[in-house]
Amino acid sequence: MMLRSFRPRTLLFWALLFGVVASQDIVLRIPLSSNRVQEINDLGISFDRPNVGESYVDAYVNEEQRNLLKSRSIPFEEIANEALINYELDQLAEEKRSSSSSSKWTKYHSTEEVGQFLQQMQDRYPTIAHRFSLGESTEGRPIWGIAISDNPQDNEKEPEFKYIGNMHGDETVGRELLLRFVETLLSSYGQNSTITRLIDNTHIFIVPSMNPDGFERIQRSNSRRMDLNRNFPDLRFPDRSSLKDGKHEVETLAIMNWTNERHFVLAANFHGGDVVANYPFDGEPTLYPHNPSDQPTPDDELFRHLAKTYSFNHASMRQSGEFRDGITNGAKWYSLYGGMQDWTYLTAGCFEITLEVSFVKRPSAIQLDGFWNDNYDAMLAYLLEVHKGVKGIVQSQDKKPLAAKISIGENHMSVKTDPAHGDWYRILTPGRYSVTASADGYQSHTYSVTIPEDQQAFQAPYLTFTLAPTVAGGK
């Protein structure tokens, strides 16, 4: 278990010592009162979870926003920016450390170094790795990613999986975990039977940093001071997303476009500030309620299982004193709107959870090895879940793949086939289910399937749906 770092009451000492620059976050602790969270949100200010038990919320502002709060007579206390303090301490430690004693896994990689590292991985493992970019951030930095599979540039009949890190620029552990996970997967190919089978039968996508500008600035938001995890379309509460100039940020659009182009089955995104696995839904009808309530999805049992898969394989997450089994429904913890995991689930039918993996948002780099030891087994176990449940193909009577929907019983949330191959994947918890395939112009068909209690990865039953065309004038 990682210890929470200290919180000096002001930044004065550290500002004098290190010379804080204006582009970095000023962290303000604001007392909660009736409608206070909504008031802060309406001012376009990024804030972390409201701490209802201790009646405060931490907001991340620049000088102009701090002055705006003053002008509105909103009280606050300026507190230490731990991310900045740890960054400066790391810089001092790096200067004293000899190059021979430095390890690439006890440092944070810059955006340029992330790109170089992923290129090295592609060069070293060209048959199973391909570096790509989702585009550029607001300030022109590449949003790098890497695809890992036996044919990484091809669209094959296999499930697609994604890990995304560093959505909040000052929450940095996930960024480094994902880089190390990339190297571990690739170097284990042909050596570890489970990882070899995984790479041969899965299209794995890893984006270490969704917010490279925020990382370089050591701030939560992107360079336009927008919280990217409030910036996605909120399909349950459409008027509650946080937008600037009525637009989604370029980093948000990059993930949205990419997700819509692919057929992801399972995903997770990495955050910091606590240690817990958080699952949808994130928002609830009452705007920022004082007593938040659970907001389950139609797939609540599955989401709880996926969250537990991570927490029970993590070194300490399941032992949380705050969250039973180390998991929480997002809205039950605290409400947010315009979040990525809800959008991914409702738009793409992809099961995504949010992984909080460090109490301190940007801990000292010397601690990164410990975080790796805490998280590696959980990262691999969660990835293997993409090969559970049921899978199959939907085709016409002349064996052509169909663009179809797969529905489970009365659950209105469906998954879609990849029209290029007609293949589909639906993760399920143990039980008996009716599985229905439907496509425009074709008669629907239903199978029954049983998922055993002891189902292991790569044991998903395979269902072939061959659909007959709809009879003209018939049903």
C-alpha cells in the first residue's frame, strides 16, 4: 500500500524554491455548501471528486480562475500541488543520479520519449507491434499508441481491447504502467504461453497518454484548461457535458473517432488519486447530489465482475477501507458528467471501467517499480477477460458477413458485429442466456447458451448465426 504524501498548507515555500510557472495548476480546497459544486462547474473550473464526508472539493485553476472565485466571494484555501512538488523533487534526484544507475522504469517518459519508445518496440518486434498516432493534441503533440497482435495492422476475426492512460495530465502512474506493459507483452511473446496465445488471438491497443499537453504542463486539464473526463457527450444527460465554445476538445475527438472506427469489446482507462476500480454509470439525475446513489447499467453484474477481476488481482486494491472489494459504482462514489467510460459503453457497446491506481496523483518516479508490482497481474487478468463469455459470427445464407446486432435476453444494450467479417464478442458472467442476432433485411435468430461457473479465458462458446432474408410483405 502506497502512503499518502504530506500536504503543506500553502505553496509559498515550494514556489520560492522551484519557481512555479503560470501554466501549472493552482490547487484550491473549497468548502462545500448548497449548490457549491454546481457553481464551480458553471464557471468552467476543473475539480476532483467532492469529498462529502469532509465537506470540501479540490479545484484546479489558473490565476485568472482564482481571481474569478475571489470576485464571486467563493471561499478557498490554497494547498500544495503534489504533482508539481514530486516533479521538482524527481528533477533534483535525476540530477544527482548517475546515468549508469538510472533505470527507464524509475523515471517518467516525456511525450517525445514515449514516441521513441513505442517506435523502438515496433522496430524490435515488427511482426507483432505497430506504432500509430491518433492525431495531435491542442498544442501539436502526438497522441501515440501501439497495436499488438500477430498481424497488428490487419483487421482479423479477433476481439479488440484498449488501455488508455494519462487522461488527466497530472495522473501519471498509468502512463508508465502501460509503457512497461507494452514491453512485457512483446518480450514475452514466444516465451510465455498465455501471453503468446493472447497476442495471437487479440488485437490489443494501448495509448499511454491521452493528454500529452497536460502531462508536459503538470496539470489535470488539457492546454485549454478543459477536463477531458467531463468533455465526452453525455448520452444520459446531454446538457451536462463540459464544453468550451460548444466544442469537444481535439483529444476527446481523437478517442471518439478512433473508438467509432473500431469494434472494441473491453477497455479500461487509468487515473490517480485513489486506489479503486470504478464502473458505470457515472452520473445521476440529481445534479451533484449530497448523498450520491448507485446508478447501475443493464450490465451491472458484469461490470462488478470486471471491476473485481482487477481489484482481486491487484496487490492491495480489494483491501480498501473505503470501498468494499476495492470497487465502486461511479455515481455512488461521486457524480460526474461527460465521462469517457459511460460514453464508450453507450456508444460502442464496449465495457470500459476506470482504474484509480495511486493515492497520490503524480508520485515520485522512484515508486514506479512498486506500482508495477502492484498492478501487473491485474492488468493481465483484466485483459484476459476479453476472451470470456460467448462469441461467433453472423452471416447470410450465401456465407457473406452481415452488419448485425447481438442482444442478450431482455437487455436492451446490444453489441455489433464487425461488418468486414461478421464476427462478434459478448462478455458474460456465468449463467444461461438467450442470444439473438438481428440485421436489417433479415430474419432474427436466437440461440440459448450456458456460460459455466469455471469458464476460463479462450473458452467462449462459438455461435454461428446464418440469417435468412426477410420475406417481402412478411414479418
